[in-house]
Amino acid sequence: MTASTQAIPAGTDPRRPPGDLAIWIFILAELGVFAVFFAAYAFTRMNHVELFNQYQQHLDRRAALINTLALITSSYFVVRAVAAIREDNPRHCVNWLLAAVSMGLVFVVVKLGEYHHHFVVEGVNLSTNTFYMFYISLTFFHFMHVIMGMVILSAVAVMAKKGKYSAREHTGVETGASYWHMVDLVWLILFPLVYVMR
């Protein structure tokens, strides 16, 4: 056995992406949908720059920054969870996954606060104007992915706690982690595009 082979964690095949192949087909499909959304947003914005700039100022950038930090932190926790199970430490894996879910909860609470302000206080809806139509559609679509990701990570944590994963077999942990990183990646594009770009 060569030194390079010894460096590869047990249960890891360097010839394939981490996790189940089906999740990567799903992730690519989801990224394709988001890409269409982002392209439509950018194209429409070019034709309504003043409108978009005006109403973009009504968004809470501090809340969005908090959510960005929450998702980046959660992705780090997920990386630690995968590392823990590769080291055959399911207890630490569970703890890191629950920490990631808690950061997802921070995102949800902050985003709900934003929605309350826009929908209840300001009376904004999809028909208010073109900017808010995109803002609501894009952020809510992503919001639902965060909820789904939290459910997936929670289910993986339950399975890990039951001893279903080990250093030799941890595809489920990698699958959940891959989905969560996709959710994070989309937000890292959405945040500057909707909240910052002028």
C-alpha cells in the first residue's frame, strides 16, 4: 500500500464526489433553477436600475450579513461533522451536525424577522413592484431550501446517533453535507446580488 493510498480516509473513493450520486443530480438541477432565477434578476435589473436601487435600500443588509455569517459557520460545522465520522467518532459528528442545524435556525429566525417587516409592517407582496417580486421569490425559494437542509441534517444526526455511520460507511453524512453546502453556495451568490450590488 502506497503512502498516497494510506492518506485516503476509510470509506472514501477519490474517483467519485462525496455522498450519493443521486444528490449530485438533484444539486445540479437545483443550481440550474437558481441560475435561471439569477439571470432573470440580473437582466431585469439592467432595464430597471433606478427602481431596483431605490427599493434595495429598504432591505436590511445587517440581517443579511448575520445570515451570511450563520450559513458560513454552519458549513464549517458540517465539514467538522464529516471529518468526525471519517475518524469513526459518531458522537462528535452528531454534535457538529446539531451545531450546524442551530446556525440554520439562526438564519430562519432572522429571515422571518425580515419577512415580518416587509409583509406585515410595510405591506409588501409579490405585486408591489418588480424588485419585490424577485426579492420575495428568490429569498423564499432559498428559505425553503434552508428548511429542507435542516431537516436532512437533523435526520442524518439521528442516524449517526443510532450508530448507522462509521469511518467505513458514511455516505449519508456526506450526502447531507453536500446538500447543505449547495444551500450555502446559493446564498453566497444571492446575498451580494440582491442586497449589495448597485
